[in-house]
Amino acid sequence: MSDFKSLMRRADTMRRIETDYLRAAWWTGYIRGLRRAHFGERFGTLIEHELFLSASESTIPDRAAMGCGYLAGLTLEPHNPLDPHDG
């Protein structure tokens, strides 16, 4: 199994079992970031990419968590969410 597939499988499992809505939002963003990193410009539009990049700076907690997850996913490395309630 490729690294991408194993990262996606892990992230999807974590997103589905997560009970904290901010951590679930982080996993959702992480999955999207993984896809963007793996498929490049073939996944999503430039405008969507820019929106997700800027989302980490949002004052809306779940949007910020999703943006932070997206940035983490772009690395194509395994990550876990930091506690989004601390930020």
C-alpha cells in the first residue's frame, strides 16, 4: 500500500471515530490537504486551495482547525491534531 493510501486510511478512520468536533474538522482538512499534495492541481481549484490555506488564520474555531489540518496534510507526512481548544 502506498504512503498516500495508508495516510488516507488512517486519517479517514480517525475522522470517523473522533468525538470532538474541532478535531474532526482538523482531520477533514488533513484529508483534503493529503489529496491536494498527492494529486496536485488536479484536485480542487486554485481558489479552493487558497481558501483552505487562509482558513488556519480564521477566528471561527472549526474553520481554523480545518485549515490547520489542511496545512498538515500538504506535507504528506503523518500528523495528529494539536489540541484545538488550546488555541
